[in-house]
Amino acid sequence: MKNIGWVAICAPILFACSEQPSQEPTAPSAVSDSADSKIAAESAVSKVDVLSEIEAGKDYHSFANPSEVRVTHLDLDLTADFETSTLSGSATLTVERSAPNFNAVVLDTRALNITSVTVDGDAVPFDMGDTDPELGTPLSVELPEGADKLTIAYSTSPEASGVQWLTPAQTAGKQHPFLFTQAQAMHARSFIPLQDSPQVRVTYTATIHTPEALLAVMSASNDPTTARDGEYSFTMPQPVPSYLIALAIGDLKFKPMGERTGVYAEPSMLDAAAKEFEDTEAMLEVTEKTYGPYQWDRYDLLILPPSFPFGGMENPRLSFITPTVIAGDKSLVSLIAHELAHSWSGNTVTNATWRDLWLNEGFTTYLTYRIMEMIYGHDRFKKEAVLGYQDLQNDIQALNEEDEILAIDLRGRNPDDVFSNIPYEKGALFLREIENKIGRENFDAFLMQYFEDFAFKSITTDTFLAYLDETLLVQYPDKLSKARIQKWVFEPGIPEGAPVPESDAFDKIDTTRKAWLAGEVEAANIDTEQWTVHEWLYFLNNMPKELSAEQLAALDAAFSLTTTQNNEIAHSWLMIAVANEYKPAYDRLYEYLVNIGRNKLVKPLYRSLSATPEGKAFAKRAFEEAKPGYHPLTIRANEGFVE
């Protein structure tokens, strides 16, 4: 979303959709051109040969047969039952055949109770195949000749991997239950029978039935003025991949932030969220100006309860956002820029398979930096780029070489398990190198044309590289090299000579940290008045692994780090506290683990705690209390640390 355990899909420390767990902080290291590095680079040649065996465009994580019969439209009619924690109703699928004699459609399901399949009201036979523990169960239906629609009556399991049911006590308002879905990477099949592959795009309509006190919203057309009556209708006219179908139900209110932007949240969080993210409309406008028109009508945000396992999810028209980025000072709003940027890179132009995820996340991370620079200035851009580069270096130090490749081989692996900062930060760095070589204005023009040429299509790495061959490599033969591009995409690590982000502001932080560590200045005398979250993260994340109890107490007394309300700063401080067994922070650590379900923030803490018997016992107590409110993906990510 890396350590080789579970990881979700999406981004670096300050922004993300589904996201990767941060590696334990280490000092940044330069990319070396030592003999060892050269040997590693030479060995990567064989990896390119292995990767060439992958069938481009083949989705190894779906049973579906879209090359024969493809689903093009979905009509949902579902009832949410909070007593049984199930969604039940029907999905009507419209299909297109690539040849008249193709009558069997194969769909993806996971733990669905299929009660009937009908065509024009008549039952037709269906077959549930063998269940794969990761992929679920294929559903095969033999269609009558000429039929182009089938209706599946079904219900979900209470343990559906893509649905979380929250009790009132697990919400901000404490009065009503809450439901939200999370379909990326391959969890849509746990609440809808469909062709659960990013290469299959569908339009859809939905009718959702809920308790009358609650409001339903979807990644579709939402009417902020709709009556709260227990029945809600939605339309998504643009074709989207299945992982972008999303539903939430709760005690939600709406507040506009601009002509095309607004925020949905529980009432107690609404005003704070609207104030924090009030620049969203400006972000939308500058992105349109630079990269072409926004093609999804409205762009709204949904603030989820703290159990949401990711920073954000780029569901079209309605990004799902963690409340942990409401810091009160807009210091973490790069996450909003990231999810907005997906409206161009990821939602409009989509990876065709999970091997091609970098086409979503690398482009989106690059756009995020550009949006933040346009709205908040060059200095902030430079600081965030340095932090992102350090995240990338930390992952490269921790990962196996085969997981450092942009076009990663995911055959036989769960896509939830292996993503890292590679598709995000390495992908963005690759694009930044192209920008540096051909000039920003030229690269912006290229991206605008790219988004137009592939609008509402799902493409592979091979398709993108062929597009480069026909465009930039023809236009700038003296500046770009096909061999260099192949190195970026198919070899591990960061190519020698890649751009290295720098920030003068961080040079000063290095000097301050060194002076404090040397005892030349007391913590209480460090001038932090002009520091932003970026300075604090850089200051803390680059501390030596071992600090004395006296040093930690001095920092805590001077800056109240244990009680900081900025969740990113708190994470960095608590990582230091765990590494040094700084017990005055452990009450806050326990509270943090119990009340936050965002995996990027909690997983590194569980991992670090599990290194000692005492720490593991502490982690187990926190995990058992938090588990009822954790998302299934967060449970899966962390349960191994407390066993």
C-alpha cells in the first residue's frame, strides 16, 4: 500500500492512498557506485529476462475472462443490514462479447453467498469454482445466445475483506453505526460479483437502502442536498475500474469548500475538515490549468473514522480521507493533493494490472509535488521532496532487489503484500529526471497530451514505453535514452546520476541536531518557532538510533513531543521512544495504537515493539483492545507481530 510482510497500496510519509508502512527511520544514504552496486546492476540484466516472460496485460490476480466476455456496466441494488453486517441485493451486469460464440462469462467473488443468477427473469445455471485463499472463487455463468445482461442475487459475508462495519462507539459521534468499503487492490470482489481487474472499466448505477437516520455516499454522483430517507441513488457515467467503486454509510453532513468541492464528515469533524482542506478548490484549478480539464464533475472529500487503514483512497468524485491528517495548520494536506492528482493519473489513465501500479502512483506522486509547489511555494516542495527521497532510500535498503523494480513481477503474490515507495517515489523521481532533461514546460505539455490520449483507458508499462518511443524519444533524441529509461523501469535501485532533492532549510536542521547531540546547545534553547511539520520530521527521523534517557526527557520537556496532536510528528517521536524504551511516552503510545487504524502509522510501531519480549507483551495488549475497531487489512498487517 516495504517490509516483506503485508503492505497496502499507496504513498510516502506525507501523502498516500492505500499506503506502505514506513521503514524504521535510518539516516539517509547516498546511492553508491561501488563494485557491489555494479555487480547488483549487472545481475539485474537476468531479471529483465525473467520479467520479459510476463505476459503484458495479463491480470494474474483475476479469474475473469474479459478478452472473451467483458462487463461494461453495473446496476447495483443493495441493502445495508447493520445487525448482520451484510450487504444484500442484486448486481445486474451488462456484457459485451468479443465473438458471438463466447457465451461463458467468468467473474471474481470472495466469500459471497450467491442465491441465484437470472437472465430476463429466468434462472440460468452457474458454477462456483475452486476457492483460492488469496484470489477468492471464480463464478462462471453460461449465457443464453444473444443475452447481454445477467442479474446475480447475493449477500456478502460479515467478514468481507473490503467492507468494514463500525459500531457507534467506534465513530466520532458515538450515536450511529458506520460502514465503508475499500476495494483496492482486489477487494471489490468481496462485496460485488464482477470482473475485479483494473483493465475492466464499467459505468454503474446504484440504489442503496439504509437505516433512515443515515446517509449513503458513493464514488459516483452525490447530491449534497438529498433527503435523508433511507434510499439513495447514484450514477457513475465515466467508466471506472472495479477498485474505484466505493460506498460509505453513516451520520454524515456536507459542507461546501468551493464551486466544485466540498467535504462529507460526521458533524463533530465537519468544520475542522472544511477549514483544513479549504485549498482543495485552488488545487483543482491549478491542476486543470497545467494538465488539462478535470473530467469527473465534482471533487468532494469523505472524512472517515480513525479506523480507516490508509491515508487516503482516490475513489473518483469522492476521495476517502483519514482524519489523522487534520492537523489544524494544513501541514499534511499534500495527501489531498495526492488523491486529487489521481483524478488525472490513476482514475482517468489507469494501470491495467497491479504490475503496472507505478503508472498510477509514480505519476500521481510527481503531480502531487507539482501541485504543492504551485499552491504553497518552492521551499515547501523542496522539503517534501527530500523527505520522500529519504523514504525511498530507506525502502531500497530494506527490500529485496526484485521488489525495487518499477515493473514488478507479482505473479504468485498478493498485490496487497509487496508495494512500497518504489512505485511512488522512484516512479516520481524517474519522471523528474525526464522533466529536468527536456524542461518543465515541455514535460507538462507531454503529460497533458498523455492524459488526453489515454483518457478512461487502462494501460500497461509496455504501452507507456511504446508511447515514449513515439513521442519524447523522437522529439528529444539528444536528451533522452531508451537504455536509460529501461534501466529506470526494469532494474533495481536508483540509477546513478538520478536527481537528488535538496533543501537549504534542512541544512540548518542538520546543524541544529548535531549541535544538540554534541551538547553545544540545550533542547530548550533550540529555536523552533519557524519550524513546520517538515522540519520536525527531518529533525526526528534523522536522529541516531540510540539516545539517552536524559536526552529524550530534555526534548520532551522542551517541545511536549509526547502530547503533540500532529499524528505524523507523534509517530516519529513514538518510534524513537520505542527504540530507546522511553517509558514516559508509553501511555501515549498505547492510546495511539488503540485509537488509530491507519496502517502506515501503527505498523512500524508494532514491528519495533515486537523486537523485545516486554515490547511484544505491550503490543499484544494494545492490539487486542484495538482489534475490534481495526480494518481487516490492518489486522492482517499487524497480527504477526503480537503472536
